[in-house]
Amino acid sequence: MKKEFKVISQIIKKNKRVLDIGCGDGTLMEYLKQNQQNDVRGLEPKKNLVQKCIARGLPVIEGDAEKELIQFPKKSFDYAVLSQTLQAFINPEEVLNQLLRIGKQTIVTIPNFGYWKIRMHLLFKGTMPITKNIPYEWYNTPNLHMCTIQDFVNFCNNKNIKIDKSMCLTNEKISEITTKNVRYKNIFSQLGIFLIE
Amino acid sequence: MPGLAGFFLFDMNSETKNIKKLIIDQSLELDCGKVIKKFPLAYETYGTLNNKKNNAVLAFHALTGDQFVTGTNPITKREGWWSFAVGPGKAIDTNKYFVICANVLGGCMGSFGPKEINPETKKIFSTTFPVITIKDMVKAQKFLLDHLEIKKLLAVVGGSMGGMQVLQFTSMYPDMACSSIPIACSASHSAQNIALNELGRQAIMADPNWKKENLLPDKGLAVARMAAHITYLSKQGLQEKFGRKLQDKGSLKFSFDADFQIESYLRYQGATFVDRFDANSYLYITRAMDYFDLQKQFNGNLSLAFKKTKSKFFVISFSSDWLYPTSENKEIVIALNACGANVGFVEINSEKGHDSFLLNVPEFLKTLSEFLNSIYNEINNEKRI
């Protein structure tokens, strides 16, 4: 299991209800269900991945978060998890509002567009950055709204979203983001992980 | 079992002799208010019930189905209606699961229906048979489960009207099924579907033979079947299979013979249907479908129907099904999510229309198989701990 999921699973407390949006093949859900007795549900737009989840005995609904989240009642989950997908939505703000409504707490992870390699790529090559985490060309990328860790922190502050926990990942190494080090982390981290409400 | 007379093989009707029938000795109050008692419920089972009695799957059949799910139907000599899905090594693997299916109340394959003889008048019930509902059908099948001494089912599964029975069953017996698989169905019959059913009923009633003693409204029933059959397919499926191809001829004949293959196909569907189905059963069962409105049973809030259930739901729809479209299946999913139930959902890509659930649609069969398997493994792992 990738490090990001390990960090997410450590944030999630045992026996809680979790909605995994864009759950993929169900790796995180399966881990949470088996090791932390979490009551998990998934939402995934790709049929082949939904079927993988079903085969693993995971309750997954085929659907697009931008259309489907509205059906879940207010605070019906302890955690709503959105891993590296926020930037791919047409309206990320609305999706985030829905997550905050459904989950008592929400875990959002974002690929950090402020990472130094990305900055260097654009600065020196003058082309849209392609990295291990963001491997797409400009013309086929699903990522419509890339943001940086700083952007996300600013967004939360502006919208009065409470950040309960903020962490970042750099080459599998996990560290905390604080108000003091956020500028630094915004340069040296590949991924931001936020627990918000 | 207290109150149940047990299981009989009896010779009441030469056509349906030697088929398994349970005579239900308890009285059943129907939704229409009438009470029926000592009535037959014909059923069939496949596979073996294990010692733990935890591998039973109750399959509900659709409008024109019967208890003979797979293998050769002993009455019609045709393949069982769900032969693609049920059988040894298939999605609902009879080497592993014990599959039970009963002919619905109102049916014509040995269960209590309009074709049976009214013991009071010694005449065939015909349209004096009480109007039955999906709920009545499900209640009748619960007697069968009691008779088989099955307290917990691995799964309840069914497509179309079978799916409606799944929903009704789980709402009435929330703890009885570990999993519930409603396929290509709806929680309340749409106006379009009521309209289509009414079309079929009117075709039967317009046949001059209808209600005449010793005569069968075969023409009306055949037309009803032809109309219904179109609704089970999709425009794309029809176009791909038939297009404008002509039937055994090089050019149009400028007559009303079946020039086109699609016409010939529909006529064949109608003609063979009347050999195996009773026109009055068609009236009664379509009526039961029309009356189905689970939402209304729970004061307009469908999620209340599933509030108490611990059953794991898996809702399946098909992309080209316009009779029970994905949107209607999704309403079930939404209601289940609203009450926090355990639910999975997938829409299977298929151009075969509503009939997809009966046909060889590998993606569907694989998903069904894997879901059931996961439930089976989960139950058996739990027991081991």
C-alpha cells in the first residue's frame, strides 16, 4: 500500500464510518475494513474498478462525485476521503462543500503544484510540468484545477474551513505542515494531506 | 413445521404433475383483503443445502418466469430462464449454493393462480381469482422458507419483477438475507411501465376467446407478448440483430406477411409464449407489478423500507434498459445510502436492453459471481473465528 494511504489510515480512527470518494480498486477501503474495522463505502466512476471492489467484497457505488455526493445525508460519515482527485473535478469547490457536509471530518490529499521540480520544469523547460505524480501531457490531463499546498491552505482560511491536521509527503517521508513552515513545505513536498472540517 | 402440511407430490393437473409443491396450510391475508388458505406453491431447488444451512439463495422470477431456473424445464422442455446465471460452475454456482425458486402466487406453473380450480365452485378461477400483489407473492414464499427450515439466506436475488420481490422481501424480513441483489428493477412501477402492461392486458381482453369456457385467448396473449418483448430489447440491439433484413425472401412482397425478420421473430415469440403461459396469469402478474410501490408502503420515504436491514445490497442496472432504466435503479441506491445501508451499485454496459439480465452478458455474470462469492467467503470466515 502506498505511503499516502498509510498516512490516511493513521488519521482515521477505528470502527468509524468512512466514505472513500474515487476509491479506485479499493486498496485503502480494504485495509481500513480489515485492520481498523472501519465501516467503509466507496464511490468510483470507472466500471472496471467498481467491479474489482465488488469482487473484494467492498460496497462501492458506480458514480461521479460531482453528481452523486448530494444523495448522502448530512454528517452520515465520520470521514469523507478524497485522495488526489480534487483537482480533476469541474467544480472542486462544490465537491469540497459536499464532502464537508457529508463527513464529520474530511481528508483531502492534493498533488502539490508548488513542488520545486515542477517549478523548475516550467522555469527552465518552459513546458507544462510532467512528474511522477502528475504524469500527463497538457492535452490529456484529467487535472483541471491544479493547486499548491499554499493555495489549499489559503482556500481553507478564506472559506473558514478548519484545518485539524496538515501533513506532507516528500519521497515517502512524512512531516507536519505548520503555519511557520508552510512556505518551505510548499516548495519541498510532493503531496499535501489535510484533515479538515 | 407447525401449521404446515408439508410437501406433496400430487396429480391434480396432468401437466404440472411430478413437480414439487408445498401446500401451505396457513392462511394468508392478501393485500386486497381476501384470505387464502390451503393453497399450493410450486417450487424447485438446485444444489444442496449445507449442514450450516448458510448457502441458500432465494431467486425470484420475473413476469413470465417460473420455478425452473436452470436446466431443462420439465413442462416446457425448454432451457430454464436463468440458465446463463445459475448452474454448476456458473455465477450462482449450484455446486456451492442451494438455489430455491418458487412459482409466484398468481403464476401458472403449479402455484395458486387463476388457472387453478376453485374448490368451492369446482371451476377454474379465471378472473374470479383475487388480485395479488408483490407483497403477497413474497409472503407466500416465506412459508416455503419456513417449510425448508431456512432461517438465514445467503442471498435473495432477482431481476425485473424478481428484483421487486427482492426489495419487498428485504423490507419485510430485514434480517433474513445476508445479501440482496435487485437487478434491473424499480421500487415503484413507473407510469410508462403501467401503460405498457395495460397494453398487454387490453390485447388479451380484446381477444373474443377471453372469458369463454374451454377457449383460450391465444391471439390476444401473443400480441401482449410481442409488445412486451419489444420493451425487453433496445433500439440498438434490434437494429444490430435485425436491421431491415427480410425473412426468407429477396424483396418486399407488398402484403402483410412477415416480410421483415423482426416481424417474423416477434410472431414466433408470441406464438411460442401461448403454449407455456396462461393469459389470466398474465393479467394478474402484470397487475401485481403495477401495484408495486414500495415507497408508498413506507409513507413516501423509500429509505424507511431498509432502515432496519443489515443485508448487503448490490444493485445492478443495464445501460440500454429503458424499461427499468439506470435512473430508477439508482433511486434504490440513493434510498439505501440515505439510511446508511451497505450498498454497492454498478451499471453494466450492454446493448441487449432489459433482457440483459437473462442473457449471456459476461461482465454481468462475472460481477454477480464475484459479489456472491465475497458474501459467501465473509460468512464462512466469520464462522471460523
